[in-house]
Amino acid sequence: MSTVILDATPAHDLVRASTPSLLSRAAGLAPRVGDLTPAAVSAGVTAFVFYTTAGVPLLIAVAGRLGLDAAHTSSWFFIVFFSTAITSIALSLVYRQPLPINWSLPGLLYLGSLAGHFSFPELIGANVMAGVVIVVVGVLGISARLAAVLPLPIAMGMFAGSILGNLSELVIATVNDSLVAGATVGGYLLGRLVGGRRIPPVALAALCGATAIVLAQRAAPGPQVPWTPPVVLLLPEAQFSWLAFVTVSLPLVALSVGLGNVQGLGYLLAQGYRVPVNLVTLVVGCQSLVNALFGGHQAMIGRSGVAILASPEAGPLAGRYWASLIANGLLVPVAFAAAPIAALLPGVPPAYVAALAGLAILPSFQEALVKGLAGRLRLGATAAFVVAATPFAVGGIPSAFWALLAGLLVSLVAERGELLSHSHTGGEG
């Protein structure tokens, strides 16, 4: 497991050592047409559909929960999609590997769960601090040490409890609007039944729900906006505090570095790629920092995207980077459509957004339960889950913070041996 999380060489040494290699590749960065296969094209399009159908409704739903206007939503939307496309294309070309650095879906869900507990400027500050920490982790090569400080099972238990409310909204939306939300859920189940990997269930859910909206004439008239507006980029105010750092930044780092490196980069390593782990972590940190400055959130190597783009179904090993190029190339026009999407979505029935967002959350929730409750430190993870799932605040501090403390305290008392072993091994095993 340590080979997945940590390189032996710190990133600053790795950058110096790899500079001649990077320079030697500079003249041949253009993708080789001979590497392109129909399987890579199919995988790239599939990943693009997943990114958009799972990501867009969630981002809009979280922005709405945080009370953001169209301009701030557009800036957030643009920067996370555009930075994802640019960094992923660049890394995939340089290393001839499918290296998609996406914005963090778990991080987005966690931020949404904190609405009402932290102001948007405080969340921006927390995202900036998370980006700085990830940069430091990449430069110093201390991913494993970070995992020892905040055990991943406890972090995942807290995360699962924090997003449980989103799934409750899915149920409420389906009960209150059985036509639109019901059609959306039905499309998702149909996708799970017959769709397979090439047709993401969330895509069929979006299609069925949209069809129901059109047939029932449920869409509200939206404002008249141009389809090619200038890009809206804002530099929102940022506020910094120790409370936001502990409650927001550190869990975001754990989700991005711990979850992303272990799963996303681990899958690439298992496929036979020689991945520059610390250098990729450094890029994730830089991208996270840029995202935060323009109102976005942190990046990560996403397991779902990697599982599509780097799987054997994406073609021969040497040509799978084409899948990443195609998927992320298609994201560029989506990024430039941020303003009209942000302006038009208020006309979409809220039940559709809630249902689609909840369905997109399901895999993350499922995975969080497995990672938190099915392995070591499960009692501490269960305590973190229960506390985080209970909406309360003590002294203005939300339950997510107390969930981490409760999880660590329970593990220290009842799972002391496992907790100490986890700390000594840097989270391995």
C-alpha cells in the first residue's frame, strides 16, 4: 500500500530529476494517431458523459445550497471544469498515461453539507488552505504521514454521515414529485440494470428526468442569455480561521490526497503505469489552489474517472491516454458554457436537481460506508458517522468537527492498538 501513497523521492527532487525527461518529451508532445483506438474513443466519451451528468447537477445544487448568485456559480463552474481539462490533457500528453486530475466530488459534497455553518468566504479560505497543504504534502512527500494524523476510516465515516442528508433530499423529492423525480430514479435503475459501463446510470437518469419535464411542461421560463457569453471569473473574498482549517481544510485534504492517491493512482499503478505520485500530488495541490482563488474547490485523482479511462476496456495500455485527451478535450466547451448553464438551471424543477444530485451521490456514499465501516477502526468510524449525520452545532462549531473528535476518541479508547498501529504504519493495511 505504501507504494500507492508515497514515492521514495520528494517532489522537489523528482521535479529536478525529471526535468531532462520532460524537456526531451517536449518536442514530441503531440498525441500519436497510431495510438488512437475505437476503445479509447468510447472510454473517453463515456468518461465525459459521467463527468457532466454526475458533476453539473451536484455543483449547481451545492451552489444553490450555499446561496450563491449566477456570477459566483459561473466562476466556480468554469474554473473547476477548465482547470480539470487543461491539467489532465497536459499530464496525459507528457507521460502518455491517462492522468485525469478532476475536481473532487467528495469534497464538493462535504462543502455542501457545511452550508449554514460557514460563510462562503470562510469556505473559500478553507479551500485555499487545503490547496496549500496539498502542495506541501506533494513537495515533501508526506502523504502517508498525513494519513496517520487523520485516519482515513474515521474521515470516511464523518464524510458518509455528512452527506446522508443529501440522500434524504432524494427520498423527499421522489415522494413530493413522483413524476419528475420518479422518472429520474427509474432511469437510474434502468441504467444499473442494462446500461453497463458504457452508459452511466446517471446519464440515463438525467435523460429520463428531462424527458418527464418536457412532456409535463414543467420547466419554468428562464432568462434570455447568450450562449457564448464572456467567461465570468471572480476573485471572491476569503476569510481564514483555525476552526475552518480543522473542520473543513483537513477533511478536504484527507479526501483529496488519501482517497485520490490510494484509489485513483493505486488503480493506475495496478494497471502497470509508472506514475509520478508525488509530482501528481503537487499538481493536484496547485490546481486546488487556483480553483480556490476563483471560487472553486480542491482537485483530486478521481477513482471513477480513472476506472473508465485506464481500464482494459479503454484499449491497449500504450494508447489509453487518448481516452483522457478525448474526455477532457470535450470538457473545454462545457467550461465555457458555465454562464448560460448557471443562468438557465433556476428554471429546472428543484425535484429534478435534488433527485439527480442524490443519485450521483450514491456511489460516493456507498464507498464511504465500505471504506469507513468495513475495515480497521470501524467503531471510531461508526461514531464519526453517527455524530456527523446528526445536525447540530456547539459554540457555532458544526457536527462534522465533533464527528472527527468523537471518532478519534472512541478509537483511542476502544481500538487503541489498531489506532497506534495505523499511526506507526502511516495508514497502511
